[in-house]
Amino acid sequence: MSPSTLVYLDNKNVCILSDSPVESPDLNIIENMWELVKKNIWTHHPILKDNLWHVVQEEWYAIHMIT
């Protein structure tokens, strides 16, 4: 990370996980989201492409964001 980024994160009291790989799937939130969506999609057993797209959208918007 650049020095300015480190200063910014320090000012915002952000803890840096320096021992984790930069592109770790554990740190990539979207991977966890897609895993949840994929798991839920197959409970609907979509067969046609149009049905699959509808189910993907339905499951994506059904996810409640944790804040």
C-alpha cells in the first residue's frame, strides 16, 4: 500500500491485516455473496435460461445487507 493510503487508514482507525494475501477470497465480499446466491438458486431448480435469470435476480435482492 502507498504511504498516503496507510496514513488515511490509520486516521480512520482501520486495522490492516498485513499477513493476509492481497487477493484472498476470504477478504473478497462479492465471492461470499455469490456463494450464497448460488446456493439459494439451486433450491428453485431452474431449467430454462429465462427462469434462471429471474431466480438470480430474486435471490440477489432477497439478501439482507448487514450494516
